Amino acid sequence: MEKAFEIMKRRRSVRSYSDKSIESHLFNELGKYCHSIESGPFGVAVRFKLLDLSFLSNEELRSLGTYGIIRGAQHYILGAVREGPGALEDFGYCFEKIILKATSMDLGTCWLGGTFRRGSFAAKMNLGADEMLPAIAPVGYPAEEQSTADRVLRFGAGSKTRKPWDQLFFSSDGKTALDKEEADKFHDVLEAVRIGPSASNRQPWRITRNSGDCYHLYLKENKLYNRIMGKFRMQFIDMGIAMCHFELAAREYRLPGRWQVNMPAPHLPGLHHIATWTV
């Protein structure tokens, strides 16, 4: 079985898809996995659906509205989450698990937060009055050639680059970069966070290491960017993605611990505490 860290390293955003349909056994396996996920570390109710739109015409697919960003996709993963504290973090945590599951099946995906017609997909999800649909993802086999839009967006987002270690991970003071040797057995766990996807590749997560392998996760929020879509604050979803990568890598390397979401953490200027990994 392929390791979670290896799956994270080979995941990439796919915006152009082949016209080959997902085989029925893989579609069913992924669909069952979507239905099996019900909540994340914050305990907020989430639900996911794998949608088959292969019967629609190209015109009907275009009417769903992905603004020319996605080409050829016939299947989509939709997700709904109940509004409340921790909702977007749990959504990101759970949805990224599904993204990685699809990647392990050699299927391409692409997080879509602000570049789709939300109403069209919300109707197919039968949203409850207290639910929201923060993001969706096309899923399928990547096309052999990238579209022009794909190349432009990949270049614009800087998706081939990531912030260096010393800008993301710190000692307990939140200022001194965490030495890679000091991270010891958690080195690859933190690296799994570093390579994770984030909205516009901004990587807003910051992590500090305290005594006893206690890791505090913070959000370095760009308020203008994060609040431009109202309640759909993409950088909180990014925090959930970071939590997912950290936890899956820790489990893979058999490092004990769990996320605690109400644990006190040091106040650090310009940072908002999200959760703490404790042994």
C-alpha cells in the first residue's frame, strides 16, 4: 500500500481532464469513502457526495459554471458542512482526506473555492438551512495535455514552489526558526504540512514546537484575501488541510498524539491559534 506522505508529494491540481470515465469499481469505492466521513477534529458534521455528470452534454456541463477553469471533468466531489465554530477547518481536514484517497487511485482533482457557480452545485447537494458548500473538486483522469488556462493558473499560483521551512516552523517563541534536527522524528510530518495545497498557494499555516513534542498550529491570516468571499474563508479551510497532512503523516510514522482544539496556547502577535497536537 502506498504511503500517505508519498501520496501527498505526488498530488497536484488537475484542471484538464480526459474523456475517459472513471471505472465503476473505482467510482463506487471513492463514493463509499466520501460517505464514510462524517466529522473532523472539531466535531462539526460534514457530508460529501461523488457526483456523476457524464450523462450531461458539454453545454450543460458549462452551465454549471466553473468559469473556464476546468475542462472535460465529468465527475465532481461535493461537500457540505454545518455552520459553526471550526466548520471550515473540519471541512478542509475531511475534504483533503478524500482528495488524497482519489490521488491514491491515480485520479486527478483540483480544489475549487471561489471559481465555481455555487448555486448550481448547492442544488445538487440539497443543502440544509444550516449548511454551506465551501468548495468542490472535479475528479477524473488527467488529460494528456494541459490547457492554456491550466498552465497560466499553475504559473500564477506558483504551485511548483513552497515557502521554505524557516518561514513556517518555529521554536516556542514563534520567532526562531525550528532547526530541522530539533524536529527529529517530526521532520517529515512538518514537511507533509509544508507541501500541502492552499488557496492561491499562500501557505498561511505556522507551527511552533514546545516541550514534549507539543505542536501549536496557528493561522497567519491575510484578512483582505481571506474575507473577500464573506463566510467562505478559504484560509480556515487551509488550516484543516494542514491538520490532515500532519495527522496522516504522524500516523504513518507511528508517532502518538492527537489534535486538541480548545487547548491554551501562547499568544503570538499576528497569529491566530487553531489547534494543538499533543502526545
